[in-house]
Amino acid sequence: MLSILSKNKKKTKEVEQPDIIPQWPLVYPPAEIPPVPADLTFEKVPGTLLKENGILFMDKEFNQENCMPLVKMIMEYNMMPAEKAPDIIHLYINSPGGLVASAFHLIDVIKTSRIPVYTYGMGMIASCGVLLMMSGTKGHRYLTQNTAVMSHQYASGAGGKEHELYASLKSFELTSERMVEHYVKNTGKNETYVRKHLLPESDVWMDAADAVKHGIADIVVQTY
């Protein structure tokens, strides 16, 4: 019996277990880090100063993905202690338009903000961009002299069977009425004026001076 056990013992070998976490050689940083050129240094991470001073940008198409960051930021500013929140929110707009529902989501947040929101049109403000532009604090809606402005009626595509199209018609009517009401409240013009000069059948292109005349903005900023 002893001889059998001794034979089995000789056959048993210890299996070497592999390391689960590889042991990599440590790399130490150099003793002295070379200085960064002065022209490449920032007091803070780029973008921090803009946010701290309440400067926001709407430079994309209006949809939920692009509007929600602005919605959240404006709400966050309003939740900050007064000593930390910016006195003014500056919203720069350069957009070709997009979804009206997303635009009104952002507009409702602006209208209920305890911090005044100044709007600045630069480049091009079209369709929903105009809706947003006129939503700023009265007397502080600025357009540069080079800004292109386009206003038009509500536009949307629809497809389906007859009853589905009739159902969509109600949505179109409600949105159109909502837009007209928004124009009336923010331009100071009556509905007849708005439908004739700002929401006729064809697109209305105008320069910054015309936009001020129609009540979309308040001040034309001459950049040069």
C-alpha cells in the first residue's frame, strides 16, 4: 500500500496559476516637467468661463437632443444660490430652425427663468431661430448687422390614410395658432400685421433693421 501511495505522490505536480492582473513595470514621470508656453495656458478649463458667466449657444438644429442641454443649463442657473448664479444669461443664436415643439420647450423655460435671458442673433436665425430670438428679455434682443433673418409659417410633412391626415390637421392648426400667438406677444404687433408681414404664404427674408422694425429684435449691433 505504501508503495502505491508513493507512486501516486510522484505523479502529482503543482500547476502554476497565471496572474489575473498582469504586473506591468512602473513608469515614473520625469523629475522636471517642461513648462507650457504662456500662449497655451488657460486660467480654467476651456468653456468654464463661458458657463460661469451665463453664456450659452444655440448653434444647431432645433430638436430634443440639441435643446435639452440648454434647458438643463438654464434651470440649473436658476437653482444656484444668488451669489453664485449669473446676473444675466446670454444666449447666442445661429440656427436654420427645426422642430417647433423643441423650440417651445426651450422658450417656456426662458420665459419662466428668474434670471433675465438676453438673446443675440448672429449668422442666420431662421424659422425656430426667430421664435427663440424674440423670446429674449424685451430691450435686450440684439442682432448684428450681418445676421440673415427668415420667418415663415409652420411647415410639417404628414402621411397616411384619410382619417390619419384629418387627425394631423388638428395638430397643425394648434401649432399654427400657437406660433401666431407667440409672434403677437413678443413683437407687440397685432395678428393681422403678423400674418401679413411675418407669416404670409411665402418665406420672409429680412435684414437686421427690418427684424427690429417688425419687433423680432430691439437693437442692431454694428460690429464694424
